[in-house]
Amino acid sequence: MNGTLTPPCSESTLTQRYQTTIPAPVRKALNLSKNDKICYTIEPDHRVVISRVENTESDPVLDNFLNFLAKDMKDNPEHIQAISSDVVKRAQSLVGGVEIDLDAPLGDEDE
């Protein structure tokens, strides 16, 4: 032995759609949450470094709208209403019968 420690390795498998799950130790190390973005940097020696993309961009229109909603909910909690069962049924009818195969290969237009 040369005294160098091998860093821990976490494996995952590619699906037929070239998707994978980021292993839990990697998610923890990068402090990833659902919908976070990750960046793959290809080094000159062909190693790939994965890192968390920090969300530095903001949409001022969206930010203002979300701030407006938050303020309105705080100032007027009596205006908050549950979604009616009719709305839920309507939404379910719109997606009823839609089947999604997450393992199906992507078409050329999807890649």
C-alpha cells in the first residue's frame, strides 16, 4: 500500500432512458433536495465532477407574485379555502387513463 486512502464510492444504475437516482450519500454530501439542479464538470483527464447548482437566478415577476401571495395569506387567512371535491374530480378526469412508462426509451425529440 502506498498510504493513500481510496475515497468512498457510491454507485447507481442508468435506466434505458439514461436516468439514474443520485445515491443518498451523494445527495447528503451536496445537500440536495428534490428539484435541485446538479452540474457535471468534465475534467481534462475525463473524470466527471458532480456539484450542486446554486440557485442564484431569480425571476423578479415570480418573486413579486409569490411575495404578494404570502402577504395576502398572512393578512387575510380567512380567504384561504380548501379545493372543492368537484375541482379534484375534474383534475382527475383530465389525467384519468394517462399511462406513463418511466422506463420507456426517450424519442429523439426528447433527448
